[in-house]
Amino acid sequence: MLILYINHTFLNLEAGYDTLHRRVNPEPDYVYLYIIIGCLIYPTIYEIRQLSRSGIYNYLSEFSNWIDIIHVYGGYFNVYC
């Protein structure tokens, strides 16, 4: 979904240029952003459930969980910015 958003918003040849053919920041496409948020809800719920079942010490002791945390928060940061 993120690749489709980037392609539609930033790589589209017609979008992102003013009348003098200068590059400008395009307006975000909120439909794609809402879909990305929807795709982030499942991993967020999954990680919260995993944290509550295993305890914070056991959860944070696994390296793969740190990668999952970075993935989820990075996704929300991407939508925010």
C-alpha cells in the first residue's frame, strides 16, 4: 500500500509541478493514508496482545519484537508526516 501511495502522490508525472514546471510538494491523498492506517491496526493489536501475554521483560528481550515495534511506529510516523 505504501508503494502505491508513493507512486500516486510523488511519482505521478502530472502531480507535484506548478505552472512554471517547478517541483512543489503535492497534497496528500487521504484515501491511501486511511488505508495504510487500516493496515497498521492489525500489527498494533497483535503486538499489544503479545506484550500483555508474555510480559514486558520477555517481550523486549527478543530482537524480533524490537523490529516489529519499529515497523509499527515507523508506519504511523509515515502517515503523520
